[in-house]
Amino acid sequence: LTVKDSEVPVEKYVSEEERARQEEEKRKQEAGGNTANEEAMSRALDEMMGGTLEEAKDQNLLDEELERPEWMDKPAEEMTDEEMKAVKEFDAKLKAFKEEKEKQRRTLESELKKHRAEITAICHGFDEALAKLFQLRLSCDYAINECHLWIVKLSQALMQRDIDEKKEGTLGRQLDIAQRQREEAKKALLDFTAEVDEAEQEYRHSVEEDKNMEKNFRKDFQEFEEHFDYLFRHFRRALKQQRSQLDVPRQESLNPFRVYDRDDKSERGGEASMEAELHCPEGLDPSVWERFLEVRTLKISSELRCHRQHAALVELNKFMSRLQKESDHYNQECDRLRNEIDAFNETRYNEDYNLDLLLKLKQGQLEVEQAAVVTDYSDSVLGHRSVLKEVNTRIHTLGGEKIKILKEIKDYRKGILRLDWETKKLFLEADDITFKTREFQLLRVTKNLQETLKGGYDKDRHAEKIKTLERQLEFNEQMHAKRLEEKRRNLEKLLRQIEDMADENDKLDEDLHDLDEAVEEREKLHEIQQAKSKNTVTTEAKKRMQRTVNRRKLLDIAKAQTLDIELLREELVRLRARTFPSFAQLQAQFFAPDDQHTLQ
């Protein structure tokens, strides 16, 4: 928080000691200002006047020049003694002036070099100081940014810790709620399971009693064989009717007690209807019939009770399955929350020990590919330099061994290829020797060859032969030059003829053009005459005939001129062939030595 003095409306209280200290500082500042002014004036005096107020006399020698009077340009014969003396004095003064000027120039050059060296040294020192200051600023900025990054990382860690604590509390509360609901569902399921087990036991007991009643009916009425079938048939028929009346659709009502109310009503109505339909068979004791009706009534009641218990047991099992599903759901929810809490605790544990570190690495030590903005180091591994050196040494060793093996393989293959090359070379040499042997065997022995074989190589005879060939070559060259000159003259003559023919063709073209115009005019006149005359031949037919005749004449002229041009071209080619030698015909007659022997 920064508060400016202008924002405080109350005047600041200053003690005596503080006031004395402020006055002392003010006096020091005034004295320092006067000293600074004096220093500025002395520095300006040194720079402008060389540290003195007197006029510098020797500073402008380089700009001054001694002017030679015009009378000194006169010839020496025309000058007087005084003028000669004045000239000598001026020359001496001019010489001294030039020496002094040269001396001052050298002094100024040495001072200039000295000042330039000092300026260069000052600039170099300034650059070094500026570079050091720049490096210091970079290091300070690096340290400041590093501290800022530490602050950001710590702030993120604190924020993440708060988020983790809130998440941990939320997951804990959710787990407590899920466990409480699971316990309630488990307790309800256990209580209801006990009720279901009790209902199943009652149902089994009722079924056993019902079965025992049917067995007892067979035992009690077995002695009445004549009427047993009738009694047992009505006994089973009554049971079937009761069962059919009990098959009521489930969707009629959602109240489970309405089934039992309907069963009671149907039982009472059914008993009344069945008692009305039954008749005591003849010959049966009434006491036996009464006992049959009582047993039958008890059987019907037992059967109805079994059906009611079965329907209730089905509903209980459905409700118990629904409770079981709820219990399984709460168990799964608890397991899910526990797994989530375990994963969260593991992540939090890793975050507590997996800290963000700021490391200063030199260029080359970081082998992770850098991204454009922020590099992801999640998959990076920080290893000690000795470990990396050992790994690199091992890699170099294995690579050297592999390179050595590859070199051995290369040398081995090189040896194989060299042997193949030598084998091919030997085969080719053998073939060459075979061909040469065959050539010598088929060689025709001439007289010159026999003389050479008998007398050996004769240098004199060989020299005479060379001289003869040289004379023949010179003669051939002279003849060739003569023939070439003759062909050149013939060629010039033919070119002139060609030019003349070209001129004649141009004249013929002009004549042809004139003839075409005359023909067109005559055709027009002829058309006019035909239009006036009454001839049977049509005008169009005559026009076509005339055009055909003219075209035929022109084609004949063109063919004749084409034939003349072809003849002239052939003559030109023939003359050129006589002028320049051509070996096209000799090439077809050239044969190799082996081919000549083969032909012979």
C-alpha cells in the first residue's frame, strides 16, 4: 500500500532534531551544486581553451600559408641585391615554416592516434561493463522469475491441497451416506428374508397337510369300492373347479388382500353350488356321505389356503428381489466410492512426493524435445550424469562391436567378389587366348609375312615403305585440293544457275498472276455473253469445265517445275558428294578380321 504526501490533509509534524538534519542536508546540497558548477566550468575551459584563457598561437599553423610576393617571380637577372637578399630570407622563412608545420602535423597525428586508442579502450571498457551489467540483469531476472515460479508452484500446491481436502470430505460424506443406506437395506433384507422363510415353511406345511388329506381319503373310503370312483371323481372335480375359480388375472387389482376376499366369496358360493349339484348315490350310508362332505370341505379349504399362501409367497419373493437389488446397488456404490477414495489417496500421496523442481541445466544436457510454448516433462526421467555416461559408453562399445562385425562381413564379401572377378578375368583371358590361337591358325601366310618370318624385321625396308606412303599421301592431298577447288567452282556455277532459275520462277509467278487475272476477266466476259445467249449448255457447267481446265494446266506447270527442282537438287547433292569425301559406302564393306577369315 502506497500513500502519497498529497493524500494526507494534516501537516506532518517535524521535531527539532529532524528540522536541524534537513537544514544540514540542504546546505550540503547547495555546496555540492556550487562545486558541480565550478567543475562544469573548468571542464568547459579545458575542452574549449586547453585549460588557459590565453590565445593559442601554435594551433592554427596548419591553416596558415605564406604568400609569396609577386615581384619574387621575376627572373634573378632583373632583381637587385636587396631583392635577392629578401628572396633568400623568404625562402629560409618558408623552409622553417614548412618544417614547423610538418612537426606540428606529426605531433597532432600522434595525439590523434593516442586519443583514438584511448577512445577505443574506453569504448571497449564500456562494452565490457555493459555486457557484465547485462549478464547481471539477466541473472537477476532469472532469479526473480525463478522466485515467481516458486511462488506460483507453491500457490498451486496450496490450492490443490484445499481442493483435495474438499474432495476428500465430500467423498467421505458420500461413503458414510452410502454405508448407512447399505446397512438399512441389509437390515430390511434380513428381516424380510426371515418373514419369507416363515411363509415358505407355512406353505410347505399346508402342502404336506393337503397331500396327507388326499391319502387319508383313499384309506378311509377304500372300503366302499362300489361308490369309491364316484366319490373320488366328484372329489377331484370339485378341486379342479376351485382351482379354475382361483385363476384370476393379476392385473385386476393391485391390492393383495382382494384375492383372499374373492377366494372366500368364491369358496362360499362354490360350496353352495357344489352341494346343490351333488347327490348321495343309492346304497350309500348317509353317515358315510356326511363324512365325505366334511372331508371334501376340509380338502377344499386346505387347497384354497395353499393357493393363498403360494400367491403371498410369490409377492414376498418379488419384494425381496427388489430389496436385494437395492442392497446390491448400495454395495456397488460403496465399492465405487472406496475405489475412488483409494485412487484419490494414491494420487494425493504421489503428488506429495512428486514435487515440481526447478533445475538449471546447460545446453546439451536436456534431451527432451522442446515445444513451442510449454514443454511437457511428464514422461521425462531425471538421471545422473554418471549413469548416462555409462549407458553411452555401453552403447558405443556395442556399436563398435557391431561395426567391427559389419567390417568383417564387408571384407569377407569383398574377398568373395574379388575371387569372382579374378575367375571371370581368367575365363576371359582363356577365351582371348583361344580366339588368338584360332586367328593364328586361320591366318593366311603371305609373301611379306614369310619374308618377315625368315629375315626378321628390316628397318630399311620399313623406312622405304613409310617414305612411299608419305609421298602417296602428299599426292593424294594435292589431288584432293585440286578436286575440292574444282567442286567449289562447280558449286558456285550451280548456285548461280539456281539463282537464275529462281528469278525465272519469280517471273513465271508474275506471269501466272497476270494470266489468272486475264482468265478471270475472260470468265466474267464469257458469263456475260452466256447470260445473253440462249444456249442449251448451262453457265455453271461451263464455269466448272473452265476451272477444271485451268486447274489442270496449273498442276502441269507446277509438276514440271517440281521435277526441274528435284533434278537440280540431285545435281547439287552429287556435286557436294564429289567435293567432300563420304565413307558411307565403305562402311558397309568393312569387316572384322575374324569375319574376313570366316568369309574366306
